[in-house]
Amino acid sequence: MTTTKKQLHRIDLIFKNDEDCKEILRKALAKSNQEVINEMVNSGLKGRGGAGFPTGLKWKLTAESKEKDKYVICNADEGEPGTFKDREILTRVPHKVLSGMAMCSKIIGARKGFIYLRGEYKFLVPDLKKEIRKFHDILEELGLDFHVEIFLGSGAYICGEESALFESMEGKRGEPRNKPPFPTECGYLGKPTVINNVETLAHSYTILKFGAQKFRDLGVKDSRGSKVFSVSGDTPIPGIYELEWGFSVNDILEMSGAENTKAVQVGGPSGALIPPSQFDRLLCYSDLATGGSLIIFNNSRDLLKDVVMNFTEFFIEESCGSCVPCRNIPALLKNKLDKIFAGHGTRNDLIEMEEWSNIMQINRCGLGHTAANPVTTSIKNFRELYEELIQRNVEFDSGIDLASAVTESCEFVDRIPQL
């Protein structure tokens, strides 16, 4: 690990409800496209959805396309369990997100933008539409021809993946596309598209207002600026925390008042379940990268049954079914977990679960790559919990009691089972 731990203190960049977006946009629009791109690149802003792609580079690549029609899309399909920060941003400071979209539209030459809102956030639509109408008035006054619409998803986890989101918007089944081509050259309707997370767009407003250097001064190497976290679980102070990149898991546990913590799920089910021995690790791209979810579990939790099995069932339910490993392996992992919980597990079962999980890397999308993470990270970090449940001196156990399985049929034909 090459980063240095930061002194923990709360930041108020995203949620400070200033009302000067018109003037910020006016000044930004007066700059050349190259000046704004340079600001974004120099700020070090990376995508806050989890992938961490440099935002300035994404805008630059899309701007370079010679296509006439281009699009800006705000990805508000916040479907990762344990994450609720984007909902709060859209509720409290939607003008910052809209300002980021508008500036991006000017840079790349787009006239239309969309907020792709997850189906469960339908209750946000009335207020969000009011904010968009007010924002359109500002854009008209500033002379920027850009129009934003809301596209409501249907609650599919996979549609948080950018190319599956495009498929959904085009009226097709939500499943990932092969890459390349990438969205910067072939996105929505096959046109160059910038798709950014809600928080990323809000941060772009921060950079437009304060400049690249102020943003870059926050955080640590390769992880610049602040990050908004959703903290939930076994803690007396759950909620939204905006913090400078580079603090430790222990810091957030102390700040949220959590006690007797047994494990923390970093990054939601697709992230990592870590033990107390790793609570000094830092939240940043070079150590514990996360889209923003931190779920805290105390000593009252059965990590395997309450957490690992729960998340495994989530991935079974939410798989789009497009790739064979993602369609089948999580179900196989669940069967293995059931077998272990029933007292029929062996060391070979742990080996097989790890081997099967490696196959997940051939799935088409990043969500498929991480669908086995609840099992793999728990075996890696909490192996002793599995060891307590398996039969140490048994090489193989099918998990089936054959005598019990054939008893009913034998009784029917008046025959004694011969096993």
C-alpha cells in the first residue's frame, strides 16, 4: 500500500446547498472546451460508481468523436445493496448534478441528456421534474441548447452496468454488451455517450466552482477529492458521510459509534467482507476501492448464514442470465453452502467453491465478475467459520442420505432397502 492515512474529518462539498449554479455555469461556459477538459483531468476526478475511470478522459474521448448526435446520461440506478447516497444527492442538491450534465453537454456537443432513475426511486420523480424545469429556464437564459429527461428503470440490478442501461433505454432486455466498442464511441442508440454516476456529476460541479487544485488537494495519491459513503448495519449512527479519501475502516467505525464489530462489507455484495484484522486498511482506489457502501456487522451476526448466503441469493436473483458462469455458478455455490450448513461439508467443498469462483472472470460484465465475491472473500477472511462446520476427516460426502431417500419407495413395494 503506497498511500498515507489521512486525518479524518467530514467534508461539506457535495451537500452544501449553495444557490449560485447559474453564475458557476455562466463562468464555466465562458471558458473554452479545452480549458474545462484540462480542469477535469487535472483535478484527478474518477468515476464514483466503483469503476474509477478518469472523468476528464471520458469527456475528452467523447468530445473528439465526429458524430453529430451525442448524449449525456446520469446513472442513477443505485441498485447495490447498502448504497443510498445518490438518492440523497438527487433529493438535496439536484442542481449540482444537472449542472455537471449541462457542462458535459457543452464540452462533447450533446443536446440531450437523461437521468436513468432506478424503479424504486419513482417517488423522486415529481420533485426532480420540477428541478429540471427550473434548470431548463436557466439554460435558456444562458443560451445552452440542452434538454434533460428522466428515464425510469424497472428495478433490475444489472441495469446499473452502463451498457445494460443503454439496452434498457432502447427498449431491449437489460443485459451487458461486449466491449469494445466503448460508450465514448458507441453508447445509447449507437452514438457517442458520456455516462457518469450521480456523485461524479455532482463532483464535476465542485470542480467548476472551486477549480481543479482545491479538489486535488483533498484525498491521497490516485484517489483525489472527497467520497460520499452510505453507512448502515449495526451502528447507532447510520447515514451519509462525505469524507476525504484515505481514511481507514476503523475511522468510520469510530465516527459512526459502532461497537463489537465482527465484519464490515465494503462496496456492497460485489465488494469484500473484511475482518477486524483489516480494519486499518484505507478507503481509496489503491487499497479498498468502493462505490460507497459500508455495511457493519457486530458479534450477534452469523456471517455465513445471515450475510454470505443472503448476498449469494441476491446474485442468483439478479443475474441477467446472459453468461453461463453467472447463470449457474452462484446457484452451485448456494447448494454448497446449504450442504455445509446441513453438516455434510468437506474440505474439498471449500476447494471447489474457490475454483468455481475463478471461472466468474470470463463473464461479460463487471457485475458478473464479482457475483462470487460473498463466498470468495468470506473463505479468504473468515475461513475458520467454514472450518467449524465441515467434516475434517471425510474426503467426500455427497450430502445425500440414500437410505432415507429410498425408504418411501421401498415401503410402497414392501421391500427392505439393500444398501
